[in-house]
Amino acid sequence: MKLIDERNTRTRWFLKDRFGMFIHWGLYSIPARGEWVMTNEKMSKEKYKQYFDEFDPINYDPKSWAKAAKHAGMKYAVMTAKHHDGFCLFDSKLTDYKATNTKAKKDLIKEYVDAFRSEGLKIGFYYSIIDWHHDDFPHYGDKHHPMRDNEKYKDLDHDFEKYLEYMHGQVHELCTNYGKIDILWFDFSYDDMVGEKWRATELINMVRSLQPDVIIDNRLEASGENSGSILTNNPSFFAGDFASPEQIIPPEGIVDENGNTVPWEACITMNNHWGYSSTDKNFKSPKMIIRKLVECISKNGNLLLNVGPNAKGEIPSESINILDTIGKWMMQNSSSIYNCGKSCLQKPEWGYFTQNQNKLYAHIFEGSIGPLGIQGLNDKVKKIRLLSDGSELKLIKPWNTMDYNDYIFINFGTPEHLTYSLPDEIDTVVEFELLD
Ligand code: JFZ
């Protein structure tokens, strides 16, 4: 129980902030075929090194990234300090395979941290516990390694303990050299590469001694495939502070065996790749993303929305445009997102509810024919406002609603001039202040 209490205390800010930016950036932005390119194309580290030699992100400007995130209404960010390819964007003393030794010549993580903090955002690191560059990480026969079926690697020894020293050492660096870290995102476990195989208890103890308040994902024990013991009565010491469903919004949110809510964060790409892809133009519409953000909140979850900057260090313009549209909507409607969660009412057929104490927010996605009905609020409403501009909405009870006495009805005009078209076709938010 104590573990769960501590988790609930640590995650308090997280459950209020609700919306963050994921940043997948690394050498893979040059081949521009996603962050798994090295293993998808079975490239040796010698072959992949061409991208290390070439890496020169001349337009890297994390201040502009931070401004874009802040404008979109995001409250925190998580950036890849090291991905599976092993390349470190931070100035690790434990390897030469790092940004400071490329043409970038800088600790890119340090600049990210400074930029996002100065915009008032909380900051976090994604750190891959998998490493396809380190010689002591399992290669031949491993499930994901680029050399998994290369016979030349069959007889090459590796000393996994040495890798663990390295990995723990890098996590120590990340927890020591960048001030207060708000969120750590380890990725990921698979098969028997799970939990204590990573010396997870020791790792968590070390992290907690350096960063007592940091919240940690569940992937020292899990992957996108499953959530691990965070869903049970008795979570392990390294079960993590939140579940991390990937490219899916859990149909009913996430609760543990006892039905208690478990903090969760859906991580979602804007197109179909995490790392930059030059050909993937399959971007979700801003409308869809705003609606999915609302869906997450209505199910007590967070949304971590990804951008994949390119080799020059630029967030793709499609992503910038999406963030901008989200920002315009958030400017008017963010009080239906921050501090909000699942409501006391069932999901309505026209959209979703979110709620913050006595403020209930109706997110209306689909317009109505005539009066728009809301069930379960009879005699419970103190006042009703259109959230975008704070204007008063009045309950109506025209002749054609008489059969539906357990509903209240609204419109977007006045009782004299009834109007049913939605003011915001993305998501019209109506705020109900409930009676105590
Ligand atoms: C992981 C990473 O591999 C991916 O590159 C990205 O960083 C994402 C946020 O996290 O994605 C996974 C994790 C687990 C599986 C697939 C993708 N899995 O278990 O099949």
C-alpha cells in the first residue's frame, strides 16, 4: 500500500497537467525511416556510424520547440536522451558515442532542458535500456538486435554485467547533471529481459536517492504490449508510477485489480513514426488529436504527443501546424483539460464529459437535430457557460422535448432564437457548474 500511496503523491502534478510533448530525435533522423531503421535494415554499427559522422543539426533551436509545446498547452516534455541505437544526445562520460563528438559539438539534452524549463514546462528523459551499439548488449539471438541473425556475431562474447554498469552509470549521469527531472521514461522490457535482469531494484533505488520526486514509467517491467504488476494488488518495487499504453487509448481507461485508478499516459504519434520519416505524410488531423486528448482525460489518462524533428533539428511543419491549432483550441478550452478527469456521468452519444470537482464539461463533437439533451443533470445545475467565451447558455424546454423528462436541453442561441449548430466544429465545450 505504501508504494501506491507514494505513487499517488508523486503523480499528483502529472494527473493535473495531462498533456505533454514526446520528442524522438537522434541519428535516425538522417536516414529518415524511423527510429528502428538500424535494426529494421539490419545495419551493423560500423555501417550506422555514417550517420554519426554526418550528424550536424544546424537549425537546432530547442527554445522554439519549447515555445511550440507551451503554445499548444503542453505542460511537460520527454526527450530521447538515448534511443535503442545507443547514440547519446547528452554528454555522457561513459561513451564517445555522443552528440558532443559530432558536428553538433554540444550537449543537446542540456540545451533542451534549459529551453523547456525556461518556458515553465516540466522536463523528462526517455532512456533506452536496450542498446544496439554497446558491445556488451546481447546481439546474436536477441529478439530485436540488428545482428540478431548474423552468424559472424554468433561466437562473439558479451558481458551483460558490464552493460548494466554502463546503463546504470548513464542513468546516474542523467539524474545528476541536469537538475530536477520530473519524469523518466525507460524503454523497454521483453521476454526474459525484464525487471531484475536490468537490476531494476538497484536502479530505482539509485534514481530515487538522486531524484526523490521523479515519476517513472512502467517499462522496466513492461513494454507497450502489457502494463506489468502496476495493474495488480501488489505492484513490484519497479512497477513504475504510471502505465504507458502505446498507440492506443485504453477502451475503459486503466484501473488495478481493486478498481482503483492507475495513472496512465497514452503515447501517440502525429503520423505513423516516432523518429522522423521523410515520406510518412499520414498526419492525423488537429481535430482528431484534440478529440483524442479529450478522450484520454475523460478516461483519467494523459496524452504524450510525439514530434520527430529532422536531421537539421527542425520539427516538421505539419507538426508545427497541428500544435498551433491545438493551441488555439486550448487557449479557449484548457480548463476542461487541466485538473480534469473522468466525470460522474456515463459517456454521452454526442461526445465526452470531463470533470473538475463541481465543474462538468460537455465536449460536444456531434451536433444535434433540435435541442441537445443531457441526461443525469436534472436539478443539479447552477449555471451553464460556453467555455470558449464564457457566455451564458440557458436551459430550454421547447414543445418537442416533453417526452424526455430525465434530460435537460440546451441550445447555442437564446430561448427566443434557438440555434443548434455547434460554435466549434472541433469540440464545443459547455461548462456546467453543478450545485453542491
Ligand atoms: C517503444 C520503442 O521501441 C519505440 O521506438 C518508441 O520509442 C516507443 C515510444 O516505444 O515502442 C515499442 C515498445 C514495445 C513494443 C513495440 C514498440 N513491443 O513490445 O512490441
